[in-house]
Amino acid sequence: MMLPAAAGKYPGDVLWTMMVFFGLAVIWPRLGVMRLTAGALVISYAVEFSQLYQAPWINAVRAHPLGHLVLGSTFNWPDLAAYAIGALLAMLLELSIRQFAA
């Protein structure tokens, strides 16, 4: 599925937070949905705010493709909204999965 160019990089930000959510769910499968949601959001926000720190050593890590995927590069306020949407979508998907499995 192709997304409109107007969506920019935000679908990737949504998916990044969803990945964090489901990664946490794999590591701690008994964790409640609200804690998973909060954890994914806290991690996503922490990574975004860490982009305000621009020391040479962290910028060298961010220059590597993997470092850039994990840490990003520049702080952007709208990313915070995309992360919230990703956490919400992951929460709704997890609740649906748990209801179906029950």
C-alpha cells in the first residue's frame, strides 16, 4: 500500500512506536496493555528528546544506518503526536488480539 507523500515520514514514526510496543510485549509477555502502551510511549519520547543532545560521539552513532534507525537525528515536535498514535494503534491491536485469543 502506498501512502500519500503528504504523510511524509510520520507513518514510519507510528510503526516505530508500534515496534517498541510489541518488542516490549515479547520481552515481558505478562505486562498489562496499559503498561506496554506507557512503556512504548516513554521510550519513543525519550529517544525523540535525546535528539536535542548533539554531542560528536552520539552524532557519530546516529550517522550509522542502524544508529539512525534507532536514535533518529533531529528533534521534531510532530513526531510526538505520531508516537502517540502508534502507541494507541498498538494498544488497540493488542486488545483485539487478546480478546480473540481468550
